[in-house]
Amino acid sequence: MNYYERAQELNEETIANRRYFHTNAEVGLDMPKAKAYVMKKLTEYGLEPKECGYGVTATLGHGGKCIMLRADMDALPMPEESGEPFACPTGKEAHTCGHDFHAAMLLTAAKMLKENESELEGTVKFMFQPAEENFLGSKNMIENGILENPKVDAALAYHVAAGKMPVGIYMYNDNGTMMYSVDGFQIDIKGKGSHGAYPQNSIDPINIGVHVYLALEAIMAREINPTKACVMTVGQFQGGTAENIIPDVATLKGTIRSNDKQARELMVRRMKEVATKTAESYGGTAEITMLSEVPPLICDPKLTDEFVGYMKEMNIPGMMPYPGVSASASEDFASIAEKVPSTFMYLSAGYPDERGQYGAHNPKVQFNEGVCPIGPSCLAYCATQWLKNNK
């Protein structure tokens, strides 16, 4: 089967599926509409989908080696200002990261692979996951056995990219860290509230929080090797309900990111120590909760080169490789890549004109549906060829 030609024939269906996910955007782990839609479509295509944790999986093929194709399905908790006629109407959820494309493209790939199942020389497993944005989806499906029965031998995922770039560029890293780790943290500082006119009767958690914030900045300035790529950001500081009341509790939330394992471990350990000891020195306490713990995304070099070779074989017009990509953003596919040889690539879905002026996570972002035949055909062809050459 010529997968690219077949994907072009199915393009209207891919776009319709993408727009369904877009209009019916959902966030987090519990995504009942997306889950039901995926299971309905896979059943129509002749597969037998089943729930896997909060996600959906299905398999096809004939035993042997198993390659897994993954798509995330979740949106972001934000309003949409894209101006698209199929925009999410709730004003609370928006597919501003392109996961609607991922789910739709994997559905089309599943349909084509089912049509070509007799020619497969192994097994293809599909992973439709929720909650990538809060880094819980992959772990949830791993805990519920997505990598077993059959055991996954390799995995592939694509992510569309917005911006001022033409459709057809595929970006990858076959020689290092593609995306950073992410360790989200919450520090609940507990003190003693009082009337604002009598601060001597309080243990002020806001004052403690300010000192904790400054102490965390010192970790980055004085303890981290400047040759390492590291980020520690506190993006949320909440405390109090009125201007003349010192509260009992103040909360800081932040994120730690790095492309270096040892630096990551140091930052997480020192964040906990500094927050705890600083709070104690002012008479309070600090309780730390880890909101996410995802390793750096490191793609398998050999596997990545193999998939790049297959994509070049397809001779899709306008397709162009862009190697050596690395970003300080994070991706929970890293939890898969940590356990099985994996490859993650970006597929450009931007516009060279004014429509490309906004990037992912912007409420005005627009993605180019010209990528819709490319993603499914590459997924299907790479899976088919990998099984053929890795029996």
C-alpha cells in the first residue's frame, strides 16, 4: 500500500476527526468524549479497542515484534481565540498544542494499517493517551500495562509544531536530549495567622514564602554548574484573603527542568532542603508535594536514524529533515522513552504568513491542516518498515 496516497484519499476524514476533538476539547485524565470517540472509530475500522487506565489502546498484526504508535488527546485549560469556525465553545478548554491532530492522525494510521494488516510482519499497538499537559497520562497508562501484553519493543510519536514555517519539515534529535525533564512542585508554607495590625502574634507564611523564593533563586545562581542547561521557575505564589489579615498558609508552585540527570537530582533535592530549612528558621513549616516527575526525553539514536531513513524513502513532496532539535519544554512521552527504545519528532504545521505569528499554548494559535496526510502516512509506513526489518 502507498500510505501517502491512501492518506490523501482519507484526508477529509482525518480533518473531520481533528475538528471533532478540537470542538470537544477536554483536559486532564478523565476525557470521556475523546475516549468514546476513539473507541467508536477504531471499532468502525475493524479493531477491538479497550480501555487502558484513562486512555485507549488497540493492537493489530500477527505476533512477533511489537511497535507502539502514540498520540496524546488532551487540550489546555484556557480560552480559545483562534477564530476558527470549529473552535471549542466552552471558553475554558482549547487545543492550543495540537493534540487534536495527533489523535486524528493516529486514527487514520490505524485505519490504513488495518486495511494492510495481511502484509504486516509483526504487531502494531496504538496508544491514545490523556493528560500529557499535566504529565500524568503516560504514567497512568504504563501503570495499567500499556507496555505489556504484547510487550512493546519500540515506540514512535509525532507532535505538530505551529509558527512561521511551511508544512513538511520534520524535526528530531538523534544525538542527545531532545526535551528537558520536568519536576513540578508545590510548597505549602504553614505559619500562624493573626490580625494585620498585630504581626508580632503571627508566624507570617507570606514573609517565609518570600525568603523561600529568594533562597531558591540562590540555588540556581550559586549551586548549579553554569555549563548545564537548567531552569527553576516559581510561577505561582498565593496567600491570604484580605489586606489586613496574616494567613495561616501560603503556597508556592513551580517547575524544575534540565537536560542533565545529575543537575536535575541536585535541584530537586536542594529545593526540598532549602524550602524546609528556610521555613523552620522563621518558625514555620514547609510541606512539599511533587506535581510531576518526568525524565528528559532522550530518543534512541539508532531507532531515530532508522525512522528518518523510512521517511526519506516516502518521497513526500516538501518533506525536509531538520536534525539536532532540542528544547527546554517537556513531554511526558519521556516516560515511555525511558523504558523502551523510542523516537519523538516534530512535524511542522505552521503558516509562513500572518497566521503563523503565534506559537503553541497561545490562545490565538492556528495549525495548518496540510499536515493531515503526512502524519498518518509516516506513522503507518515507519511501523510497517520497522516490523519488516526487525523481525
